[in-house]
Amino acid sequence: MIRIGPDTYSKPEKCEKRTYIRCCEEEYVAPDLVKFDRLLAKTIFKPLRYNTNLTSLVLKGHEGFMRVNFTPNIGDEEMKYLCKCLEWNNSITHLDLSSNNISDEGAKLLAGVLRENRQSRLRKINLKQNFIKSAGLTALAESLSTNKNIEVLELGNQFVINTLSKAVTLSADRYEKLLVSLIEDTLDRKRELLSDCNYFHHYLEPIQAEEKVRKQNSVGSFLFYIKQSAPGIMFVCYLTLDDRRQLICVHKVSK
């Protein structure tokens, strides 16, 4: 595991920003913030190309209290070097790039890696609190049509820079929020389908759903399912009591 990020005290008013590096079991806290520039990116990322041991890479920036002291670690320029290495890497499973200065350009580069590197073992990616807009979100969404390994792709709370005050604020774009919701919800459903959970099933007929939910034999037991005749609609089947206090199954469209 490599982790690079700001080391801070727990109290925001006493926040002291310094570069914190942890590699394997070794830790180092620099006396100040070390600028993560192009040269440092090359130095750190190049060995990752053929590394077969590293499984987690955390390159978080520092959001700061109320985003007043927002300090990113990497941006689109550094993403070029990182993605070149990820094109060949087949050991990293967890990538955390949250609270950085990554825009559509960097997101598209990463989407290209997810689309082209068939040997990639990436499972979880955190891109929260960056500057990714609709073009980058769309590219990431499209990459999921060919990449079958991604289980978690966190994209919430994207930032924008206020043109007048230059302050970093949360994006309020409704279309971008919808894209984020669609991507994250789709992967949630995928994990549920592939897991052994007993409350979500793929194609079932209502009678089959009732048989499964009745095995749980308690009020409030439920499961979600999809019908072959209506693949775009999710249904919920649950157990409740009728007027005679008898267990009955109820089917409704899940909203």
C-alpha cells in the first residue's frame, strides 16, 4: 500500500498541513507540504507499471475546513503519468484519488484505462471531491460497459470554482448529479446480484418471488426482483399481515 496525503490535527482550528507518506509499514511525515509536481509523479508512478505486489494506492488531497484550505495532491497533468502506469499494472485493486484537482481530462484518461486494460484488477475507485463534469462522468460510465471488474466507483460531491470569488464550492448541476447517481446505483445493484444476499434477485416470476420470501416466514421479510416481461422495472415482494392476522405476500413497483 502507498498512501500520500496531508497529515492534520483533528481540530480544524489547529490544522497543520504536512505531507504524509506511508509505504508498506514505513511512515514519513514531512515538515511541510511537498509539492506533487510532474517530476515527483514520474518518480513515484513509473515503478508501478510492472509492480505485482502493490494492491492499494491512496493519493488523497486535503479538502480543508469548509473547503477554505482545499489542497489537492494531483491534477490532470499527473493523471497522465498515473494512467500510463495503470495501463500495464495488474495488481492494484483499490485507487483513492479523492479531494484532488482532476477534471474531465483526467477522468477520460482513467476511463481509457478501464476500457483498454483487460488485465486490470481495479475493483474500487474513489473520485469524490474533484472537478469532473458531464463529459468525464459520461466517459467513466461508458467504460463500465466493457470493464466487468469495477465494483465501486465513488463520484459524489464534485466541485466547481466560483468565477467571482474563486472559492471552491459543490456542483449543483442536476444532470451531473443524475449521472453520478446512475453510475453508483448501477454498481450497487451489480454487487447485490453477484453477492449471496437474500433480498435481491434477478429475473423471477411473482410466484417464485413469493416462494422465496415465504421461506423467511416473518412480517417485513422482502426481496427485490425483475420480471422477464418488464426488464426495466424493479419489483419488491414483502410479507405483511391481512385483516385476519394472516401472512400475505404483497407485490409493488419499487420506486
